[in-house]
Amino acid sequence: MKPKNQRLVLVSAAIVAVLVAVLLAMWGLRNQASYFYTPADIAAGKAHDGEAMRLGGMVERGSIRRAPDGVTIRFTVTDGKAQTPVLFRGIVPDLFREGSGAVAEGRLEHGTFVADTILAKHDERYMPPQLGNLAAEHRAGKTLEK
Amino acid sequence: MIAEAGLAALWLAAGLAALQFLFMFVEVRRNAALARPMRSIAVVQGVLTIVAFAMLLIVFARSDMSVKLVFENSSAVKPFVYKVAGAWGNHEGSMLMWVTILSAAGAFVALFSRRTSERTLVAALGAQAALALGFYAFLLIASNPFARLWPAPIDGQGMNPLLQDPGLAFHPPTLYLGYVGLSVAFSLAVGALLTGEVDSRLARAMRPWVLGAWILLTLGITAGSYWAYYELGWGGYWFWDPVENASLMPWLAATALLHSINVLAARGALKAWTMMLAVIAFSMSMVGTFLVRSGILTSVHAFAIDPQRGTFLLALLAIYVGAAFVLFAWRGATLKEGAPFELVSRESGLVVNNLLLTVVLGVVFVGTLYPLFVEAVSGEKLSVGAPYFNAVAGPLALILAALVGIGPLLAWRREGRPVLRQLQVPALVGVVALVITIIIAPTMHILPRLGFTVGIYLLGASILPLVRRNPLRAPLATWGMVLAHFGIAVALLGMAANAAFTSERLAVAQPGEILNVGPWQVQLQDVTPTAGKNWTAVEAELHATRGAGIVTLKPQSRYFTDPPTETSESAIQTFWNGQLYTVIGKPDPSGGWQLRLWWKPFVTLIWAGGALIALGGALAMLGRLWRLRRRREAGAEWRKARYA
């Protein structure tokens, strides 16, 4: 190959590589990016069964029920407007408790959110990123109620 | 006074960096032979930052609560080693460590680099100073680590207990050394673009830095992966978390650079290409630093509420990357392409390696930044996790691993021999492995199945460069390459075995009850309270057996008081053929305890592979340094003989 052609081939190869990367990424993101929903979004029918997603909200007080096997729990997540029932099998994070914020990763199955992972605030200062606003709204709501 | 001394040292260093930056322009425009003073300034600047960092270590070691940073991130009752490590376990301290390594690297170049021309050296030191200058400004304006509190509090607020772990205490320094080692490649590339001296001498000057940074990044990523594995108690070794991706992206770019730099060093080809990769590699280090240090990952909103730091870092990133790209566009086109090569040649093989690594880097980059981008633009929240990365990057990585077996067999410039014939045996063994997985595990997923196939094939293919020649006479660098490629095969097999054959058991166990997981029978003996210096815990005693002999495992659930946090300390027992991984959960009203048990066959191969890859890099480094020393000695003798 002549040096000039060689450069041309290299530059086009690099451009093709970048294009392939972007196309691949777009294809992957269309199928795999999981959107964040609140119970209100789910009640409004924005989420579809089987789609990978995150659900965020507050764990409703008095809603946690343990199954007899001791490792499966059912609880309700609320955002003040709507409720979504959640099923989870596993060890809940240390700071997962009623009345505090949680984000669940998983998918909807016939109206129940089946969680693979539960993220709770992992120390007292930490708030799940997507819940920052929600918690602020929650507090604001409480102040208004008073 | 110690904190003030540290601050003064930082200001002085910043002043010297500005001077160094000015020198660069004078030198490039006038050819003013400023190399000698430039070297001295760079060394003094490096020493000053080391002094500043030492001062920070001292205030942390003494628990001097009048320093705001110590108060916020330390406490008088924690173990001494974590007091010291606490100095870089926070934002300001870790940025100071970053800039210390950056300036120390510049000083090192000034002291020892003899390979490039003096002009290029001055330009490179100027570029390094420009980098340092931005980060000094960032420290002094937006993140002063030495700020005081008045009146001084009695005790501090403590440190995140997840960070109180020997692995994590030394993890950031390793990664930072890797990140910042790439800054030298960046500066040398910028310097050479300015002077137009992009040649094999430059590549040889750059190579030890890239190799060293790459070894440390490999070690850092491997260690970080093992830390996440045992500390989080989730049984996974890689979560595609943005923080993990922040270290993976520079590694991918450095891997590409490491391969293309060999073409430049050996053949003088791929000039513009290599310079581009050097710029991209350090840009990825800065992107990583930005992601981790700006707070943007916690939330785009958190970033918007307290925008000073994030915006500052983003501006630095934009300035440096932008300036480097402009320089590249301006000077890159004037570079003469070096020696030509044919379509089938070692050079082409390395180009294909680079292209694939670039594509992987691209999809990881897009996947990591896409959620931030979408949230910033539309306010919509989404997350991109393992399903995306595994589906997109997994197959690419397998193709790359398959090609790793071929590239090293090709000759430079032009390959006329039937090289593929050598690969017949490894390929055949790979196909046999594929057939075996189909017979013994018909339901296995496609990715682990292909992982076994490619992994087994590569075990054989990677050692071919040492076959058919006397292995003892092969250069150390060749051994290093073979070992690193062999390590890829080992890690791949570990990942495939973990994905395909892990058994998991999650249940509530009463004391005395036996749970089965894989070939193991695990009996819960007892759960007892225990305590450490700054934590209390419940500890389970488990007796595990698979026929002969009993092993005891003691997983804990720890509670730390300042700040109040619980962590779970998994107990892991390693055997030649896998690991037994146990976690204790919450108590059950029935009097039992939640237990989570995993049997993970051959999972250790993942990190063993990572260690082999790093060791391969170290061998290559040793080989290059040794050869350099021998050449220098030979040169000295030759001169002695001539002038005697």
C-alpha cells in the first residue's frame, strides 16, 4: 500500500469503528436502558409488563409481609399518589425499613413489581439518587399538612 | 502550623507550574535552550506537592480536628492505618493526591528522561505543568484541603465504614497512579505534536509510562473487583457501576495505546493514530476523575445544586481535551506516515486490536454517560446496567479475545506464511470444549458457552509465540506478552465458570440446621455477638463439609456507630476448584437467621487472570529496562574505548 492510501484506509477504519460503536450503543440502549418509574407512573400505565425498570418511592408503613420461607417479602411502595405491590426474594439492604425510601430494580408481572435488587440508602446521609426530589417533595408536603 | 505549611507549599508549586507553562511557549517559539532550568523547576514543583501531601497525612495521623477536612472525615477512635488512609478517602484529599502524583510524575520525567530531544522535553514538561496548574487552581479555589475550623471540635464525624478496609485504603492510590501515569503520555504527545518530532524515539520514551500506568490500572481494577466481591456481599465481581466504568475506560484506552505504541516504536508507523490514543487515554482518566469527583453520579440535581466543583472539573476537562484535539487537528495532518505495511501483517493485526478496543470503549462510554445526558436534557431518569453492557460489550470482548491468539503470530510489514495452520490445534481443542459444554450443560447461556470455547482455545493459542523457538532465548518482553494474553484466557474461563456453574442457596436456618449448596453441606452452629474497635456485630459460625473434613466460616453483620451504618462481612473459603461464599442476613421471628450461600466453581480464576495480565506487563517492563541498561553500558564502554 502507498503511504497516502494507507492513511486513507486508517482514517476510514477509525471512522467506521466510531460509527459502529455509536450504532451498537444505540441499539443496546433501545433494548436495555431501564427507565425509572414511580407508582403514579405505573398506575397511569406508562410501564409495560416484562420491561426492565426501576421503581422508586417510600416503603409504605405496615405493608411489609414475610412469606413462611423467611426470605421472600411483599411490601407496597408509594409516592403519595399511588401504590405498587412489590415481591422480593433475598436479603434486604441494612437500612431498608418501613417509611423510608427505596429503589427496586426488576420488572412488572401482572401488576406486581418483581424485584431482583433493592437499593436503600446505605448510610444515614445517603439518599437514592432518584429519590432526592421525591424526599424533598415529601417533606414539603408534610410541612404543608401542618 | 502544619496545615498552613501545606497550603503555602501548594501555592508555591502553583506559581512554579505557571512559570513552567510560560517557558514552554518561549522554547517552542524561540528554541531558547531552556531545558536545564525547566528540569530544575519541574523537580522543585514535584517536591513541593509531595511536601503538601505529607502535611495532609500528618494532620490526619494526629487527628487534628481543627482542620475541617479531618473533622468531616475522621474520628479519634479509628485504627491508625485508617486515620492515615482517611487523608485520601475524601474529595479534597484525593484531589491533592491526584495533583501530587501528577507533579511527581513531571519531576520524574525531568530527572530521568533522556530519550526525546530537549525541545520536545521542554514542551512536554510545559504541557504537564499546564495540567497541574488547572488542578492547583481547582484545589486552591474550590477544594482547599487545609481549611481550618474555629473553634476546633473535640471529635470528628467519622469515615464511611465501607471504606475502612485494607483493600480499599490502597485501592485509590493504585488507580490514581495509573490515571496520572497516562498524563505523561498525554504531555509527551502534546509536546511532540508542538515540535513535530513524532518518531520511534518518542514512542520509546512514552512506552514505560504507558506500560507502568497500564499495569497499575490492571491491578487497581482487579483489586477493586475483588473488593466489591467480598465487601458488598452480593456475590458479584463486576456491577457495571459508573465508578467501575470510570476505571475501565482509561484501561481500555491504555490497552489500545500500549499496542499501537509498539508499532510506532518498532516501525515508525501509526504516528497520528498513536498520538490520538495518548490524548484519548488521559482524557478518559479525566472523565473518570470527573465522574467520581463531581458528585454528578449521585444526581444531576446534586450537581446542579452545588455546581462549583463539578463545573470546575468539567471546564478543566473541556479545556484540556479541547486544546489537545485542536492541536491534533492543526499538527496531526502534517505528520508523515511512517513505514508502509501490507494488509496481512503485525501492524494490521494491531490496528484491528485498536479498532475493537475503541468500539468497546465507545459503547462503555455511551452507556455510562447516556443516563446523565438524558437527565440533564429532558429530566427523564433512566439507568443503564449490566444487561446493556453484557449484551453489547460481551460479544465484542469475545471477538477480541479470539483475535488475540492470531495477532502475535503475524510478522511485521508483510506476512506471507500460512499462519492460521499453527492455530489448528488450539482451535480444535476449543471446539471440543464447546461440544463438551453442549453435552454436560445443554441449557447454558450462549455467552458463557462461547467464553469456555474462546478461553480454552486462547490458553493454547497465547503460548504459540514461545513454541518453535527456544523459549529461554525469547526476549523478556515476549514472555510478558504471552503471559498477559494467557491471563486473558484464564480470566475468561473464570467468568464463564462463574456464570455457568454457580449454585446459590438463600434460606432461613435454625441453629443446628443443615443447608445444601452445590456439593456442600453447611450447618449453622450458632450466632453470637462480637465487637471491634469501632463496631459491634453478630457473627454466625458455619461448619461446611463436602465429604471429608470440616471448614469453619464466620460471616458477620457489622454495625458502626459513627456514622451509623451496617455492613455485611461475608466469609469466603477458597479451595483449588472454587470458593464457598457465605453471608448472614437478618434474624427471623422464628429464632432462625437468614443465610445466603454460594458455591462458585473456579471463580478465583477471574482475579488470577487479572494478576497474570499485570504480571505480564511487569515482565515486559523489566525486559525493556534491562535491555536499556545493557545498551547504555555498552555505549559507555564503546565511548571509553574510543577516547581512551
